[in-house]
Amino acid sequence: MKYYSYFPGCSSEATAKGLGLSVQAIAKPLDMELIELEDWTCCGSTPYGSLDEREAILVAARNLALAEKTGLDLVTPCSSCFVTLYGANLRLKQHAQLMGEVNEALAVINLEYHGEVRVRQLMEVLFGDITPEVIASKVNQPLNGLKVAPYYGCQMVRPDYGFDDPESPQSLDRIVESLGAEAVPYPLKNRCCGGSLIIPEEGLALGLIRKLLENAVENGAQCLTTPCPLCQMNLDAYQSKVNSKFKTNYNLPVLFTSQLIGIALGIDPISLGLNTNIVSPSQVLDYISKVKQEANSGT
Amino acid sequence: MKNFVEEVTATPGGENIRACIQCGICTGSCPVANEMEYPPREIIAMIRAGMRDEVLSSNSMWYCLSCYMCTVRCPRGVKPTEMAHALECLANQQGFRVKGTRTPAMYRSFVSSIKGNGRVHEFGMMFRYYLATNPLAALKMLPVGLKLFLRKRMPLIPKRVKGKEDLSKLIKKLGEIRGSQ
Amino acid sequence: MEPRIGVYICHCGSNIAGIVDVEEVARFAQELDSVVVARDYKFMCSEPGQELIKNDIRDLGINRVVVASCSPTMHEPTFRRACHEAGVNPYLFEMANIREHCSWVTEDKQEATEKAKALVSAAVRRVYYQQPLETREVPVNANTLVVGGGIAGIQAALKVADSEHKVYLVEKEPSIGGHMAQLDKTFPTLDCSACILTPKMTLVGSHPYIELMTYSQVEEVSGYIGNFKVRIRKKARYVDEDRCTGCGLCQTKCPWKVDSEFDAGIGKRKAIYTPFPQAVPNIPVIDKEHCAYFLKGTCRLCEKVCEAEAIDFEQEDKIVEVEVGSIILATGFNVFDPTPIYQYGYKRLDNVITSLEFERMVNSAGPTDGEIVLKDGSHPRSVAIIHCVGSRDEKYHEYCSRVCCMYSMKLAHLIKEHTEAEVYEFYIDIRSFGKGFEEFYNRVLNEGTIFIRGRPAEITNIAEKPEEEGKLIIQFEDTLIGRQRRLPVDMVILSCALEPQPDAETVARLFNISRSADGFFLERHPKLDPVATMTDGIFVAGCCQSPKDIPDTVAQASAAAAEALAMISKGKVEIEAATAVIDERICSGCQTCKLICPFGAISFDEEKEVCRVNEALCKGCGACVGGCPSDAISLNHFTNEQIVAQMEGMLV
């Protein structure tokens, strides 16, 4: 059993409900104990760091200080929370003066931080600690060659953390394959979906989302998978807007990678929050069961 | 602070801009380069030229998606993404009004939501954002918003956490520390 | 004779005097034991500076000298010479480094002055105990070894050999010629590379004073300046050099094709081959790893068709030992492999090629007979050339490779000459610094090549518009306009960096020379001694020292030859006297020192059962001194007494 301190991120209770549910659902079967960080607050994400960098680091540091008390690695499934917490941690460790200022403020709420926490992202934990081999061994509902486009997004692999190649990452492909699915070649797998600019610059972001969907379809994908809450929302919830703006008719389910893993582990759809996906994942589930039936009936 | 270059290099995130050789690989890699008033490489050139007002009132850095493609490809280790964040902070803290983008308003709603709840309440943030910018635009968002709501991805009531009080205290203390500097 | 010490504190302009209070240090020195005179002066290494020392030796009877100035590696020889000229043994001289060790490493004037005093005091105490020593002279072997048969090695070998002194030229490929033989035309004059190179190659091949060993490598080097012993392995060619007539029939008939290294992988050669038709020597080699006989025991077709009966499958490597007085390293460069730059698509996308591959393509003697073709055999209508691939990039090589701007423009000119294609040059800066270079840039501009200032972000085949379908699309910022643009082209040439050879570390270790941070061989001084290395008697020439073009390579090779010839002409060299001495009365013959010595300078006398130091080989490193369990070894000029005195002086 591997123990981790768990930082869900604000969206995992709201727009990324499916992520929040499925991560919890797959933890035990994969021998992970994800202990939710008690009384965690928002990491701040890009917006806070773009308005007041010193306040932003402080807000992030509160969570780091809480995590340090647990003595465990701090794992988050959200790419943005990861970039923010990892970046704040690095900056604090490199600048003693900043660490001093942050601790001066943290003292007011009886906390302090010494730079001992290791911030990690869930995909890196699944790839590095759990490993695709072990995941494969726990699969009891192989995905039967389902063609999946593995969409990394930006902040899972950039800036370069030394985990996966920023230009041509492979970790998600390996995880998809470990589930018995086929990871289709997907050249735009690490390109931007528009991120939070979907709100203030919708037209711009829809153009980027469209490119991603087109590239997935061109390469034969039946669905997309992604770990990032914002990417999933953009590709999933805004797919209909892409269709109306560009007169296309994409109908690609976008599953959180934790949801895809959950299906392969045989967990029921409700526990994985598959009913929260906007573009219905039923085509994916139907495909898997159809192939299973054909295999069973010996055709 | 003798000049604008020094001001930027003294801001967290802007430290490495002196190494820039103006090769343009950052702009070449940027998914939104042509939307910005001035692309990243040009912003650095303008910083060197001391064009403080033009840079801080431009909409350039607010378009940054934080995709980090520029950072990964820059041959000199400049980190343009972090520079964009530094410029956004300078612009915000010094009260520059930006035309041609609503991103600052969205970021401000986001941060208000954090301060008010301890965590981001997405519905509340959107509500505040549209109220501040363009209430009618909220109607266009309705189809997506409704779908998300029906799939239980848009709770209307925020979850307030105890940590909210902590955040208020922290921010207040930081204000005192800053005041004394 | 009672020591009478003269101390001289150098200002070195403001280098020292700007931080250290030199007058104060001189005053301090004057008060030290046995110091007769202490002076300070602006530039001790200058003529008047040295005169100060010589005058004091003559007029004040100074018999030991301390100069507090720069590093001994700068001017120890200068001041030792001055002492010698005035009649004082050069080993009764000591330098205190109050520049690199003092004024250049702090801004604190008081701290610097105190340290300078300590350093001077240490030097004064040490020089008191120093002993006069005599340098030995050893004869210089008049042979020269040149390692590497590219244009640098060829030039150096010819220059030395023309003086009627023997040169051994060792080249690891089957033929000399190096990278220059692969080029088509050379900038800025557009000379045909082979046309200007092959005459020199022929001269080398037939020169009475050059012993050419191709398909050979140096395996071991021992000795010292003027007296090197080198062991060379001549790899088996499996062709008898004395019988082969160079008719080429074996190559024509051999059925086994292999990717040609000479053609940068875009052409083929046979398992028995000469790299190119003008090879010197024109004797093929059999590539064991691809020959059917060696792999499976079959074929032997070459043997059957060879009229001279020159094929010899039983041939073995030959070891040759030579003795030379100096060595010139001219091992050249390697071309950067752009595969790690994923976003440029090399080896991933068709029609993205390196500059060297393109040179072979555009060369009329190359695998495509000089036709510029795409993978599908058609001609490109648009070609982009991208500068600085692997250069000026902290992820690969921080340095600029110096020649790429010029060769890129040359390639543009050649494309315009051979085709109707549109040519685009993507640059960051244009470095056209040499003679005729700017004029060449002007010419290329006027021929219609389009120069775009912007380092491309990526090369992709994912089209966004109809006109991009089926093309390679370059995404970049046109920085002079300030917009991101996409340009579809048919072919992309990557102007790759010049980097050190992959075995540079091994070679450096073999010859006991250093490398700079970028991996190239280190010259003794970047401005004033660019072909010597820190190892006496070993010189460097050409791109193995740093990227450069052919004119600079030839100049540097001639310079290295001149250095070798200067040694040969003088006929003798002085050997440093600071060597180890074993006291045979104390030595117990345990041979620990022999094991420790990195230079093989210690031998064991079986009869007397003691160890002995070969002064010529000894480099005075002191390892044996520290290692001897009986304290039987002392180091001339670094005795315990001298060092302890120095330490005591430091702690003043």
C-alpha cells in the first residue's frame, strides 16, 4: 500500500466532478491510499499568480505547510494545481528570503514550512510508483483495442520537470496501452486547449479546441482521454459550441484518464462519474462490451 | 530602480530576460502570438527600450495561456511565461487599465472567489465575472452552463471551508509585512 | 652564501594596485628577515621592470628574488630568465601570486592587502631555503606525428615534411581527406572542394618524408617533449597494400551494399570499399561487420575477381611503434545529430535533412549525381535552410559554430544554381566576418534568396490550409515584422552545429591534454598560444580545437607545423628541474612509488633493490613523495623544508 497526501483541487468538486469521483474510486484497487489534505484551500492557480505573486505564493504555501505535517508526498490530479504548488515549492526552496517572509506570515495561523514536501502529479505517480505493468495486471475489463487519443495538455509535461518529454511525451500512451486500449498516434497531444481563456476569449479557445478534436479524429480516435480538469471541460463541455461555430459534427467522448482506468478495473460507471460527462461515454462502453461479446461468442 | 529592465528583473519571474537574443522562437511557438498586441519577443525588446507604459497597458501578457512552449524551447533560458506573469502582476498592482481583453476581470473574480470561500466556487466566479464585464454575454454561456449544471458539475451553493479564515489572516499579515518595507 | 633577498611588488597597472595597497606591501616586505630591498613598480614583466631586478642583483648583491605579481603560468619563465641573465640561478626565484589569488578575487581592499602580505611573506621564507638547480637538456627527435588526415592534418604534415623531416600521418578512416572531401563548393570563393584538396592529398600520398598510415589509430603514448613513444594499430584491411593496384574491380563486383559513411548515410557503398574514388591511398578495405565472408563464411567474390591476388582474409592488425619529438592533433569535428530536437522532425518527417547530407546530394560525384531531389524523386520548388541547429542553445551547444552562416548561404547559392526553387534562410544573426564573406552575403541576397530573421519554432506536416497540404510547414516569428507566420516548403535543410568528436575525451586522455568546457581540445592560451597545449610538445590544429572554416584551419595547421619545426630546428629542449629524487640509502625497495607514478617515471633496480626516478619523464607532480612510507623521496624545488617555511610565512 502506498500512502499519499491528496490535494483534489477546487474543480474536482464542481466542473471536474468526474475526476474527483474516479480518482477516489481507483485508489484502493491500485493499492494507493490518498489521504485528503485536511482543510486544504485553493492553490491559487494561474489567476492568483498573475495578480499578486507574493500573496499567491503564500496561499500556496499554506497547503505545503499542511502537507509537510503529514510527512507524505503531496499528490494532485489537477495539472494546474501541480504547476502552481510545484512552482511555489521550488521558488521557496531557492529563495531563503522569500521562505522567511512566508513563514513570518504562516506563524499567524500557527503553521511553518521548511521545504520538505515533494509535490507530485497523479499521472507521474501512476507511471512511476504504480507503473503500467502493475496497472495492467489489475485490469479485469480490458478495453479491447479501443482507439484512444491520449491528450496530455500543456502543464502535465511543461515546464520540463524531468518526468516526461515536453515535445513528445509517452507516459500517458503507456498507461492507455496498459489498459488494453490502443493509443493512437496523436501529434497535437501536448498542444494547448486554450485553458482558462475559454471564458474571456471564447472564440480563440474554440479554435484551439477544434484543432485538437480534428487531429484526434484524423488519427482514428474513438475517444480522448486527459488528466487535466480544464482540458477535459474545454474538450467535452464546449464540443457542441465547436460544432456550431465551425459547422462540424464531432461526437468524441472525453474521459478523464482516471475514468478510463476505472472502466478497465471493472468499476461501475456511476462511481466513476461517467454520468457527468457531457459527450456521452456510452459509445465507449458499448464498444467495449460489444467486442467482449464477440470474443465470448467465439466469432 | 534605475530603469524598466531592472524593475522587471527584480520582479519574481522576470529574472532572466537579459539573456534574450531576440531569436523569436517564443513567438513562433506561441498558440496565441498573433492575437497579442505585441508578441513575447517584442515585449522583451520594448522592455529594453524602456517603454514601460506601452508594455504594462498592453493586452499581450493577459493572452498568455501558460502553455510553457516558449519556456521549453528558448535557447537562452529566458522563461517568457513567468515573465508574462511578472508583467501581469506589475500591471495589476500599479493600476494599469487594459483594453482589448477581459482576462484581468476573470482573474479578479477568480481571486475574489478564493478569498470569499477558501476555494474557488466556479458558479459564483462566473456570476461575478459576467456582472462586471458583460451580463448579456452570460446568456450565450447558458447552454454550456445549463448542461454542466444538469450533470452536477456546477453547484450553485459554495462550499465554505474553515481555511478561508486562515487565508484572510495570512493576507492581512502579508499586508502588514509589505507596509513595513 | 648568505641569502640576500630582493622583493618586487607589481602594480600590474590597476589590476593589482587598484585593490592591493602595493606600497604598504613593499614596506612590509622590507622589514622581513634577509630582505635587502623591497620595491613596487607598475609593470614588473616589462623591460624596465626586469631591469630593476637585474640592477639590484648587480649593485646590491641580491642573490634571491621574489616577485609578487600574477600567476607563475604567466610570467615565471620571464623572471627566471631575468635572474639567469643577471647571474642568479633561476631556481632561486619565487613568485607570489597576488593577482589571480588575491586582487582578482575580492573587492575588499583591506582583506586583499593583508592576504598579499601573507603571500609575500610566504614567498620570502621559501626562497630563503631554495636550492640552485640545473635544467637538463634533452635532444629532440626530429620526427613528427600528425594525428588526423583531414585538411588540418594534411597541411601540417606537408609543411613539416617539406622541410625534409619525417612525418607519420595517422588517419583512422581508410582514406585521408576528412570532412573537406565531402563538400561540394567552398565559401566564399566557390572553389570546388575536391579540386583544391585532392592535389594536396596526392602530395601526401607520394611524399618521400611522409609515412601515411590510414585505417590506423594511436593506441598508446608515452614519453615527454622531444621524446615521445607512440604505439599505433594499423587495422587489417584484408587487402595486401603492396599488391593492390587500385583497379576497383572488387568494389564493382561486391554484392553487399552498406550505408555509406562518406555520403552521410544517404548513399551506399560496398562491403569492400574505398570511401570515395579519389581516395588516398587508393586501396580498399573490407568492412568485417558487413562482409558475407566474415559473417557467414560465404561469397569471397572479391578474391575471385582480383587479378593482383591482393585479397587476404587472414590479414591481422599490425602494431607499429614510432618515436617522435612532437605531436600535432588534427582530429577534426563531428556534425551535430538533430534527432533530439523533436520539433524539427529530423528522421521523423521526409525531406528534413542535415547540411552535410545536402552537401553530398548537391555534389556531382555524390549519390544523386548532383540532383537535388525529394524522397519521392521530384525536385523541390521551395527549400528552407535553418541556421543555428544545435548551436547557440543552452540545451545542446551554447557556442556559435562559426561556419554555419557562411555555409548556409553557400548552400542557398548552390540551390539557386541547380534549380528554380525558392530559397529561404532562417537566421538569428548573420555572421559573415571573414575576407570576402560580407561580399558573398551581398551576392546571395542579390541572387534572390529570401532571408527571414527568426528561429523556427517547429517544422510540421499538419496542414491548416489547402496550400499547406503535402508540404513541410515551418512555424516561426518573422521578427522583423513582428508576426507569427507559417511557411510551406518542400525541403528543409538543418544547418547543424560542429561539435567535438565523440571520442574526444578518450583522445584527450591518451595524449594527456585538457579540454575546454565545450568539449573541444584546450589551447594553452586563447590569444597568444592558440596551437600549443598545456602538455609540452603536443599541438592542436583545426576544428578539434574549435569550429572554424578551411582558411583558418590551414593557417592553424601551418602554425602547428611551425611550432614543431622550431623544436626540430633547435634540436634540444630544456627539461624542468623540479623533479623527484630518491635517497637510495633510505629506500627499502617497496616499489610503492613505482605503482603511484602516473607517468611511468620510476624504475626498480633489481640489483641494488632500490627505486630510481627518470628525471626526463618525471613531471614533478609529487605523488611519489607523498606515497613513500619511508619518506625517502623528496621533490627538488619543493622540499619539506621549503614548503614548511612557506606555510609558516603564510601564517604571519
